[in-house]
Amino acid sequence: MAEKIVHVPLGDRAYDVHVGTSLIAAAENHIAPLLRRKRVFVVTEDRVGPLHLASLREGLGGIACEVLELPAGEGTKSWPYLTQVVEWLLDGRCERGDVVVAFGGGVIGDLVGFAAAILRRGVRFVQVPTSLLAQVDSSVGGKTGINTRHGKNLVGAFHQPSLVLADVGLLETMRPRDFLAGYGEVVKYGLLGDAAFFEWLEAHGPDLSRDTELRIEAVRHSVQMKADIVVRDETEQGDRALLNLGHTFCHALEAATGYGDRLLHGEGVAVGCALAFDLSARLNLCSQEDPSRVRGHLQAMGMPRDLSDIPGDLPDAEALLDLMGQDKKVLDGKLRFILARGLGQAFVTSDVPAAAVLETLRASGDAFR
């Protein structure tokens, strides 16, 4: 099966994203050229480790492998676990010339990337993302960080990986719910900048979990779109903010639900994208048909679309709007939203009336009707 390579051209920090199958079986071939000595430090989590760590060890061949296994879940993206990773690397005498491997989903990638960014003022790291969400989004682009009680990803650094191995074969062991949550980030790419890709997803999305070739193409196309945007705007001064379509709503909902299993990140992105298109139509930026089409596709995929799809009680609309004020996209005290003039036509704006946001939230949840 053909392996696809997406190059991220960032000068002396350029790297390749490999998308295909059996990539961890060939991990030694990919990682050895980066090493000064045949040793890597692998950080994983306790859902991925039992499933795939033995395969990674075998694929690393003659490369020695130190392993730290952390608990799965969003709670691991926190100060205590960041400290644990950094101290473990220092205990193991990880040097600036060494390589740290993030072997897990977005939580592990973000946490380990941040640890690598601050350890000895920067050591290299390799992303081996094991979830669909991580393969199409968090493993590419160099955003690393942790959550605090004030909100999500408010502490972090831009630190590009040296290599990304997106082995879509690993996705076959994902829970269906986790796979669909990752799909929330895939559909986001079509909605923000590529209507033709959204149409492709409408046709093929339901088959991604069963068809390896379709998975490779969905991941490759998503990675290419993200890479193109990152190269134009690495540190999110302009265009890169488009990648946050749906995230202003999503991060508030994640905070309201405690960053737990009630709402997975990709599920929050899906709801957030639906809300962003609702808000865009409410402001007469796009047609009324566009949000209906977004919702129709999310429904066909079996994904949440509304606040009322989130189990349990939520804060009221005013409290959710207040939670949005903690988002890192706030600029000069104004919330930045990514809205759309149509499918694939997203743009960034701070000119959004609070009343329209409140109306959108109220219309989306039974609790607000």
C-alpha cells in the first residue's frame, strides 16, 4: 500500500509527515537517521502501551528504548505529569542530541512536545500519533502545551517535531467513539478551506473506518491542508487561526464538562463547527442551507451536533460565554471567532455581537429553550 509523505518546509526545522500502514514496523529506518546514539525515550499512555508498545519496540530494532507509561485521558495534560516527564527524562540523562518519542494520541503528543520544548531549552522529538485526531491535527504544526484550571492549552510552546509517523493501521484498534471524535477534526478542514474536500467526505466519510486507502487519503489531505497553513503562519498571527474553526465553542464546552469522557475534544469540535455555521447564518454571512448541510453530514456520521447532544447538565448560555472569555484566542479583550461565508470559506473576526452568540447557544440546547 502506497505510503504518502507530506513535507512541512520550515527552513532548518523542516520535517516530513509519513502517512501509511506498517510505519511503526519500520520505525528504526525512519528514526535512526535522527540519532547520535542508538537510544530513544518513549512516552506513551496506558491504553496505547498494551496494544502497540511491543510492535514499536520490535520496529525500533537495534535502537534502545526507555519507556514511560502515563494514564490515558485529558487530565494527563497538566503540571504534575509535565513535571513527571521532565524529571524522568533528566533521570535518564536525556541529552540535547537525543530524541524523545511521543507515542499516543493528542494528549501525549501535546504533553511530550512541551516537555521536549523546555528540557535543556529544547530537545528533538518524534510524533507517532495513534489516534485519528492526533494524526490529522495535533501531531503536525508544533503546537505543544498543557491545560490549567483557567482553560485548555493556556501554557505551552511552539516546538516542531523532527518527524511524524502517522500509521493508519493503528487506528483499527480505536473505539468507534474515539475514531469519530477524530473525524471532527477531519471535517473541520473541509469546512474551513476546501469545499471539494467536504464533498469528498460527504461521499466517503461513512466508509473511512473500514477502508484503509480512504483513511490514508483523508489523513494525507488533512495533514497537507494543515501544513500549508502552518508554513504561512507558524505562530498563529493570522491564517493559522482558521484551524480553530469550532474551537472557541469547543473549549468552553470542554471546560464546562470537566475535560472528561462526557465530551471528547473532537466531539466538541463537531458541535463547535455546527455552532459556528449557525452563528454565521444568524449574522447573514452564509446561507441557511450551509448549517443544515453541516448538521446533516455530522448526523450521517453519528456525531453530536448540538448542546442537547452532550449528556448531563451544562451551564447556561451566559456562563458558557464567560468561559469563552478565557480562551487564548481573546485579543484585546475581544473574542475571536472563526466564522464562514460558506462551506470552505472560513475567516477570523472579532466583530461578533454577544447577543448573537447567546441566541446561538440557547437555540442549540434544550436547557436554554
